[in-house]
Amino acid sequence: MNKLPVRISGLAITLSLFQLGSTTLFLLGGTAKQDAWISMSIGAVSGLLLLLLYLVIYNLDAKKDLFELFRKYFGKIMGSVIALAFVAYFTYEASRNLRDLGELTVMTLLDRTPLFFTLLVAIIVIANSVRYGPRVFFIICTTLMPVLVLAYGLLLLFISITGNVHLEFLLPVLENGIGPVLSAAIPELVSFPFGQTVLFLVFFPFVPKSRHMNKTILYAYCITALILIVLNQLVILILGPGIAANSTYPLLQVVQIIQLTKVLERTDALFTLVLFLGLGIKITCFYLGAVIGLYRITSVDIRIWVIPLGTVILLLSLMSKDYTEFIWIGLHFTVTKVFPLFQIALPILLISVMLLRKNKRKEG
């Protein structure tokens, strides 16, 4: 594996693009209706607390990544079992994003192309990026950052000049009280997308330790979270809370409305390509995290694991018979019941053991 250091800016940019990833595809906090922005804010603050937890873990032992930490503090056997569980979690996350990419492709661009062929081509391209390791991938993300910033900036510009924003959809605030807002935020929005930053415990050690590390990562997180809240609420302000909540890809529907106003032809096709980039980055992050985990557990080079793991990701993405079942499993089971175990419970357990070990060493 490439041992050359990664720049802090590259890591922060990758974190931002990772958070954008597939998040803009869906309406988040839709059950809170016009109060989705409050649910998103609660989820973002909760995710910020989790990110602070991950940074504390990193600073306690900056030379070890997530897998090495569990093997060091829980013993080789138990630590390897937990590390393997994280590999499975990252692999499953990669498969879900791959299926999202395939469904988006079939729905918008290649409606006559078999889903399997689309997924196969995508995983081959992504696997080729993974085999070069994290440093090259972070450089790729840095290169793509201006493209995505320009694309989302143009989207906001087109929305503002077409006059399709209806501010009345913001009212009434807290129509049904705080209950629906909290239930929409916790645990769903904490788990997706904000809690997924647990993956970066794998990548933090690739950056030389610096006093600017924590500040840069937190700035990147906060700016990206704010962008997500704005984009999510814009969908509601344009489509209305009812239509937005029932749309498969609400932001893409918003882009199609821009096309109908003749501002720019085929903006939906162009923006779909931007979504492809975001999904590809997110898949690559999880894929890369999983192969690094297998490397830490077995000491077998990550390039050896790329093809077998890519095959597993492809097969997992095809397990659901249709997209409705795929979405239901994701939103009503894994996001709320499984993911919090990896994003909250195990990191808290890890830091507890690390602090206990640290106190014992001081006493000794």
C-alpha cells in the first residue's frame, strides 16, 4: 500500500465530497415536511458530536487506523472480529451506493441497458481507482472538487433566477410540535449521512499529525452540512413537502423543472453526471476502507483484495429484487437498527477502553 503522506486539504475535500455523495439524491427528514431543515440541523449537530468523538479517538493514538485500534486495544482475536465486522459494514454501504448509481443510470440515461451490465461497468471503473490506494484517490477528489462546486453553484443560480422557490412552504413552523422533527432526525439522519464519517477513522492516520488537522476537518464538515441543509430545503420550497416526500429522486425533479423553463437545455442529463461523480466517490471511499481493513487483518496487499471484494459488492447490490425493496431495507432496517452500532456504540466502547488503558499506564 502506498505509504506516502496525504495532504490535510485532500482529506478534508474527500470528506466533503463523501458527505455530498448520494445524500443529494434523496429528501432527508421528509416526514417532518416543511420542518425538514430543523431535522437536518439536529442530525448535523449530532453528526458533529460524533465527528468530535472520532477525532478524539484519532488524537489518542494518531498512528493507528480504525482496524489497528480495535486489534490493539481489544486483543488480536476480538479486535480482528470487530475489524471484520467493520469491513462487512463498509462493503454493504458500498453495495447500496452502487445500486443507487445503477438505478439512477437506468432511470435517467440508459433505460434499455440491463441493470447488471451497468453495475458491472461501474464496479470495474471504481475498482481500478481503489487499487492505487488512498493517496491517489484523494488527489482525484481534489481535482474533481472544482467541477462539483461549479455544478452545485450553477444549480443554485438557476433555481434563484427561475423564480420557482415558494417561501410559503416554510410555514407553519413546528406545525405538529417537536416530536415529528426529532423522530425524523434521530436515528435516521444521524446514521445517514452524518454518522458515516466513522469511515474516516481509517483515513486520518494517512495524514501527518498537525495542529491544523482537527480545525480543517471540522470546517469541512460544517460547510458541507450547511450545503446539504440548504439543498434539501430548496427541494421542499420548490416541489412542496408532499410531492418532495413522494419523489424517488426529488433534486433531479427540481433540475427537470429548470429545464422546462428553458434556462438551459438538458440540465437533467448534465446534473445526472454530477450525481454519478458523487456516488462514485462515496462507493470508492467505502470500497477503499473495506480493502484496507482486509489488509490490516491479513497483511495481504490491498490489490489482492480488490477483485474479490468488488465481486462481493456487485453481488450484494443485486440482492434486492426491486428498488422499492432495496430502499425499504435501507431506510427501515439497516439505517436505524444496524448502522448506529458501528457509528456510535463501537466507537464509544473503543474510546472507553483507550481511556482506561491510558489511565492505567499513568498509574503504573
